[in-house]
Amino acid sequence: MFPSRIQWIGPAAYLCALFATVVCQAGPQWTVEEANRWYARQPWLVGSNFNPSTAINQLEMWQAETFDPSTIDRELGWAQSLGMNTMRVYLHDLLWQQDAPGFLQRMEHFLEIADRHGIRVMFVLFDSVWNPQPKLGKQPEPIPHRHNSGWVQSPGAIILKDPDKVDSLKPYVQGVIGHFRRDSRILCWDILNEPENRNDNSYGSEEPENKAELAFALLKKAFRWAREADPSQPITSAPWIGDWSDPIPRWMLEHSDIITFHNYENLDSVKGRVAFLRKLNRPILCSEYMARPTGSTFQAILPYFKQEKIGAYNWGFVAGKSQTIYPWETWQKKYTAEPSVWFHDIFRPDGSPYDANEVKFLREMTGKLP
């Protein structure tokens, strides 16, 4: 038996018990009042998108052979030292296919570590960004000096293009959410990251022509499956660029319990997006921001988020195999050395900060320093 807030009863019995208790009809979206009551109980939420420095992608983070709890513990300790109280963490459907009980066990282990550091987790179930051909097993080594050279989509294009294969993802969604549906260590569920992102500057030629249509179909099904699992935590999905009155972002905003959004631009852009979102009268979290060269910096953005009690998750925490200290343009422009201004991330792998003044500022913002 592994440590759990839900008793482990063995894989076969567990799955039978789980699906016997899943509600057949999807539950309703949280009301505005329910969402705001939930948010009133939360502290100001501040954290990062987290991937341990030893993992190039979601698969390397979670597979049994490369799951690295010692690194996770060390790096979440650094997050705690900044006053961070939440992390956004990506999962992958292939991990459920490979070894569902083992995957849940490693998720339990991760949540135990995070909980020891006072950190609650936003898990992301699916992701439409970067390589559309994910493969289990040993993951590739990073391409030198290239931003996110090994990150993978979930599901991959092969599944996304086939409606029958998409339906096979339901046990993953309901198995994961169902297992943790009453777990207070989980803050919320992010269903699908940037569904219509075509990766035009990286893997665009490998993407389905009708990707937006296919991803929209998955998004709607996955929301329904998540609601059927009846989680106590809110569910959400974040619009990013473009016109948020378009069908996909509008649907995301209209069906999320709490509002999440992405913005890597300057403060004026962020304020404009927030003004648009305030009309929905729901809690707001920015689940991706902070790209220093674009004007999206901690010093520029975080005071506004704190003033407005908007949750804040910057991209990247410890520089590592994902190489997100490099900018997106490294897919078109060759770099041969570390950039003078890091794009994302806060710490080097040894725990030393990229910018000591920035770390001091973060601690002041979270109350770790007066």
C-alpha cells in the first residue's frame, strides 16, 4: 500500500469501484456564487508551471524509470522559500495507458511532496502544444539551445484525428479525476492547454489541417467526462492569444468554473484581458505569464495580480532539460550560448537564482520578506 488519502484497493478492484461510482450524467457547471465562495477561501495563489529540471517533458517526469522525487522535493523546497503556494503540472494520457496504477501512485507521491512544502496543484490533463507524435519509453535528449525541444502533445495527432480513439481517453480523464475527486491537495483541474495552437513555428507541418475543429471536439468531450467524475475541485481551460469572442475561447470561458488565461505580453495587455474577463464575475487565475524580453516580468505584472487577487503562475521554475531560458525564436534562429536575458525560469539547477533581485522581489510580494 502506498501513502494516500484514498485507500488503495488494487488496480482491477479499484477501477471497477471507480466506474461504478461515476455519475452517468455530467454535473452542472459551478454557479458564479459557488465559484466566488470557493475563491474567497483561497489565499492569493502564486506559483509556477512546474517540470523538474531533470525531465525534458511530461513523460520523462512521470514514467517509473525517470520519476525523480528527490529533485522534485528539492525544487519544490525552493518554491516554498519564495512563498509560492501552488504549481501547475502537466500529465499525459499515455501514462495512463502504460501503467494506470503506477501512474496514480506516482501522482500520490508527488502530491505528498508538494503538500509538505505547502503547495497545492493545478493538474493539466491534455496539451496541444509542441511535438504531436509522443512516444512512451526513453525520451530524446534536448537539442542544444532550443526552447522546449522535447515537449509533447497529449493526446498525439494519431489519437486526435480519430473520433473512436478520442473516446478511448475517457477512462484516463475519469480515472485520474475520480481517484482524486475529493483531495484537498489539488486546487483545480485544467482540462486542455491551448487547444487550437497549431505550432506553426515548430511542428506546424505535422499538425492536422483541421486541428482546431478536432481539438474543440476533444475539449467538449473532456469537460463532460470531467463533470461526470464529480470532482470537488473546479475545472477550467484557458484562452490564450486572439479574439476571445471566437467559438473556442468563448466556449472555454463560458464552461469553466473558474477563469484561467494566458498572457506573455506587457501590463497594458494584461489589464485589457482582465477587464474583458471581469464581465464573467468569476475568479481569475493567469495560468501562464512571464517572458522577460516581451515586458512580461515579475516586477511589471505581479503587483497588479496581487492588487486584483488574480492567481499567478509564471512559466518555468528551474532551468533544465526543457531549456525554456531560451526564447521561442530558437526554433527559427540558431543560438550557441545562454541568452543574456533569460526568457523563462527563476533558478539554476544548483538553486542559485538567475537574478537575486528578482528572487528578493518575489519574496517581498509573497510576504516571505517584509
